Amino acid sequence: ITIKEMNSFYRNYNLDINFNELRAEELRNRLNQLKYLEKRYGSLENALNRKDELESKVGLVENYDYEIQKKKELLVKIKQDAFKLAEKLNLSRRSITSKLCENIVSSLNEMGMENTNFEISFSKTKGEHSHLKDDNGNYLTSNGIDLIEFLISTNKGESLKPLTEIASGGEISRVMLAVKSVLAEFDNIPTLIFDEIDTGISGRISQKVGFIMKKISSNRQLITITHLPQIAALGDNNILIKKIDNGDKTLIKANILNDVEKVLEIAKLLSGENLTEASISSAKELIKN
């Protein structure tokens, strides 16, 4: 509708209305602008949000030096708080180290590693691990300000050395089992895998190892590779792994054992391939106990 038509409408009906052509044009332009914004941003609410966002950016540019200084001050405070937490974590770690080592040694003794000495070494993190440094020369990482290392000696008269340098695969597995048994109530690792943790231990000790593993498995999944019947008998689920020579290649076959097959395979671990009534009876007894 044109302005001329509007004026004619008012005259025909004797309407006493003052029509401001300039104001009407302003409103029409405003309406067109709003429709354009609504089309571009999806809604007027989105357009207003975009307006606020742009105003914030303009304000940031206009107050650049002030905002930078605020961020620097905030960063300093966050850094100070982080180092305070790291110091608190350091003290907490050190407060339990003695008892933790004592419990780990006790657990290792049960698993046939008599005369074992175990300690936890603390040292400072270094510059290559982080660029955050405090006035005391401490570098901060996501694990705090400590570099922690397990030290162990497995025989009398031997000095303590890093676990990774002197322990065999079976010993490392048993140390891990000892640590996990001590910390079972506190960590949240859902699955543990032990590869031949029974290496070099007797049948009597292997049963103790098995009992410790059974306890750990009460609140997480535990997968272990074993050749000892005392440990295999304690499994909730047993899988038999076999290598098969297929001419030009070797295949790996895995069979989930039922109850009868489990008894037979544990009996084989006891007496070899030639099964006897005694070995079958012993296998059943191990499973039952």
C-alpha cells in the first residue's frame, strides 16, 4: 500500500489521524532491516546474540592492554594455585610411602619373592617435562612436581636399583600384582593383564598368587596367561590357546572351555598329556577349593 492510498483512505472515512510520511518510511525501513536480520541469522534472538558477541569483541579490542594484563594476573594466580596443589600432593604421597612399601614387600614375600626390598624414590621433574617453573626450581606436569621411581632388590646384599632395569618379566608382573592388591580399593583401572606371572614360583606359592589374583578380580576384569594348574583352576572363564602349524604359516586357536574341558586341561597341566584318574581327581579338587 502506498502513502497516497493511505491518505485517500483516511479522507474517505473522515479519520482524524495525522499521518507522518517520514515516520512511516522509517518504520518500513526498520521492518525490512529486521526481516533481513531474521532471514540471515534464523531469528531475531540469534541476531541479538550476534550483536552482543560483536560488541564484546569490539570492547576487547578497545581495551586490549587492560584485558591482557587481567589475563596475565589470572595466569599467575592459577600457576600459584597449581603449584600449591602439587606441593600438597607431594606431601600426601610421601606420607603413605613407608606403609605402601611395607605392604608391597609383605605381598611379594607371600608370592615367593623372599628377601625383597622395595622403595619408592622421589625426585624433581625436569625442564624437558614442562615449561612451568616456580621459584624453588620445581617444574609442574599433569602428575605434579614429582618424578617417582620404583626401586627393588630381590636378593640379600644387593643394592636397590630401578625395577625396570633388574627385574624379569615374571618379577615385574608379581610386583604389579602386589601393587594392585594393595591399591585394589582405590584405583579405577577396569582391566588388568598379567603375562606368565607364575614364572619361577612353586605350586605352593602359585596358589597364594592365585588367591591374590582372585581377590583383585572381585571388582575388575583380570586376564592372565598361566601354565600352573593352581592358578588356572581359579579362573571364572578359561580359554585354551593353541598354536597350529598349517604348512607355510602358524595359526593361533582359542577355545573357551566348558566345565568338563576345564577339568581335563587342568589335569593335563598336572600330569601331562597322559591323563590319569588321580590327575583328574586332583584337578576337580583344585577347582572345588
